[in-house]
Amino acid sequence: MRFIMWTKQKLWYLETKRFIGSIIIALSGLLLYLDKVLLLINFEGNQAFGFPDYTTFVWTFAQSIAPIIIILGGLFKPYIISYLIPIYCYSVQIAWILNPNIRLDNSYLHAYALGTCVGISILVLLVKKISLWRKQQEMLKDEFQQETKEILNILKSKTLSES
């Protein structure tokens, strides 16, 4: 009974840890829109640290710190699907960097971002499949080598017992 309780507690802990990691990963992607939220609520800071305005500073700072937050969130072993949020947000950011006149409600922008997410997901699945296939091939190779050694040992012992 204790083992079942311990297992349930451990499982709850691991799931909670993964959920928190997933939230951190999602927030790292959403952090990229902090400058737009500040514009929406008309918040303007006093210090722009050499940038033209405060929102440009916040945007640049968020772009810089988001990968660090992604790495920290990754330490919690988040659900893989949570990485799609920062991928989507960074895809939109790249489109905005290349063409700042694109509006958020542009359907091509979202199609591009979704396509990037799908493409990266397919790439991750492909790499996983190849990795599993390689592991399986290595296991088969090891099994073959082990069986070959066993057969050789049997043949050696038979040869020695006959002579």
C-alpha cells in the first residue's frame, strides 16, 4: 500500500513538474509580445538604455532573454508540444523583422507561423524515428554478436571435447 501511495505521489510530482516546465516554455514565447501589451496599456518606461523608445528596449530584451527561459523551462522536462508556442511566436517575430508592416491579423503571417510549427514538428518526429531505428539496429547488431560468440564457444567446446 505504501508503494502505491509513494508511486502516486511521485507521479503527481513528475506531472506537476512537467506542467510547470510547459508553462515556463509557453511564457517564454509569449514574452516576445510584452512590448505590444505595454503599447496597448500605454505604459512607457523612463529608461530606454540607448534604444529609440522603451517598447523597443522591451522587445529587444525579451528577444534576448526568451531563449534562456526556454532552456530553464527545459530542465523541468516539459511536454514537447509546449515548444510549439515559442516556435510559433518566433516565426511571427521573424516575419515582422523581415517586413515590419505586416499586421497581426494577416492570414499569411499565421499560415507561415503554423507551417513553420508543422515543419519543425515533422522534423522532430523524423529525427526521433531515425534515432529509434538506429537504436534498434544497434540492439540487433549486439544480439547478433552475442549469439555469434555463443555459437563459437559451443563449437570450440565441441571441437575440444572431440579431440
